[in-house]
Amino acid sequence: MDTQAKIKALLSQLNSVIVGKPTQVQDGVACLLAGGHLLIEDAPGVGKTTLAHALARSFGLQFSRVQFTADLMPSDLSGVSIYDRNQNAFVFHPGPVFAQVLLADEINRASPKTQSALLEAMEERQVTIEGETRPLPSPFFVIATQNPQEQLGTHPLPESQLDRFLMRISLGYPDRASERELLAGRDRRDLLDKLPAVLTPQELQAVQQQVLAVHAASPLLDYLQDLIAATRNGRWFVQGLSPRAGLAVLRAAKAQALLNARDYVAPDDVQAVLPQTAAHRLVPVASAGRGASEQVRAMLQAVPLP
């Protein structure tokens, strides 16, 4: 089966579990194909964890799930050395971060200290424990869910950590037809248990290389730079996108182009991914009166196409 057929089968399988949300499903797939971490923010019960599980299973990746709570310690994630009397030595017991996919459930319920423990893992694909650096499996993804910040017992993620997520998406409530399908259909957990892997980890890494090879022409890069410059001019946002964020947008746009069966990036690809890749890194100016995602969309309307 060729790459496009595999991608089509992957999206079809995910859409059979997460009904009525094809755009968010495609965003999640694009994020992982671009080698990035995914943050899913929404109210409880709309399918955040189900999407995270479905992505991990469909990509054929070994995963672990951690429920983030106020008393979760950094060592609960990374692991700890315990003295073994038989070996007369300390033996390292790896934590759940040593998986190809870490499902970080309700990440913003943990303390800032524990949240920051993920930073090295997300950026460097390694963790330093008791002075020793240990590599994480490859590929390595964090798929995190978080509740809206106005909910009780949540700590906002620091900007440095938000910046490590390639995309932040929101599912929202299903439409009436999709909700009827959920009500009348099988339990989502039963469906998840039976999901086959559509890609192997080796195939995933091969597709990721194809994403990197997607061509971005000079006029497209001019357009992307115009958008980045617009975020920095003070009209729309307090502070603009960093060069790292610009690279993140380009990677996501390349993955979007591949999902659309193209070997080049079009302006449509950049527009499709910009709110999800940029909004969580930006703070709208006080006079905007709207959220970051809406402000990004307004800015897209104002910046001329190449």
C-alpha cells in the first residue's frame, strides 16, 4: 500500500471513532507526521482522551497514560532508582515517559514543577535523572489534554511549555447527527480496544521524512514571513512569533500538504494550520476583544496572499 493509501486509511479509521470532527482529526495526524507534540484543550467529556488513544493506536505506537494531579511528582513521570539488595546496587525503574507516546491527561492539573519536568523530554527527547542523561524512545510524542483554565484546580501552562507543543486544538461539542451516532453506536472504549495499527513506527518515520521533503517555494516563504512579521508589528498581538514558531508553522504546513496529496506547500496549507500552531503562542492586544485564535484568523484576512 502506498503512502497516500495508508494516510487515507488512517484518517478513515480515526474518523470512525471521533465522529463529526474531520478537521481536528486531520490536524492531529498532521501534528504527529510533522514530528510535533499535540495539546488538546476542551471541556471534559468531548473526546479529548479518546482522540489521543486513537492516534497512538492507529500509528502503531507503544503508549503510556498518566493522569496529571496536583500531587504528581517529577519522579512519577521519569522514574526512580531503587536499591536492590540482591544486586547490591541501585537499579533504575523507568517511568511512563519512556514510551513512544505519553498521554498526559489533564496536564494543567499538575503543579508547575511537574509540568516543567516534561520540558526536557519534549524538546531534547531525553531526560536527566540523578545526573544521568537517558534517551527516550524514537519516535517520541506527548499528546496532552487540558481543561479550560477557568476550571477549578488548574494551573496555566508556562509559555515555555506551550511553545513546545506544535499544535493546540479543540474538539467542541458534536453536531446533532454526530451525537446521535454516538448515542446509538458502540461504546468508544470497545472501538479503541479493537483498533488495528495502520502504520508501523518504521513507516511513520518514513512518512515523516516525506513531510520534510515537501517543497516550499520562495513566494510561499515570503507569505509566511509576511504573516510572522504581522504578528510582531504590535497591531494584533502583544509579542510576535519567534523564529522557532515560524519553523513549526512551516513543518505543520508541509504535513498538511502531504495529507492533501501534494509535494509542495500552498498558501491554503499555511492558512489551515496557522491558528492551531500560532494561537497558543500569542497574546492578543487588549483592544482586540477576542481570543487568540479569532485574532489569528482576522490577521490572515488582512495579510495579502502572494
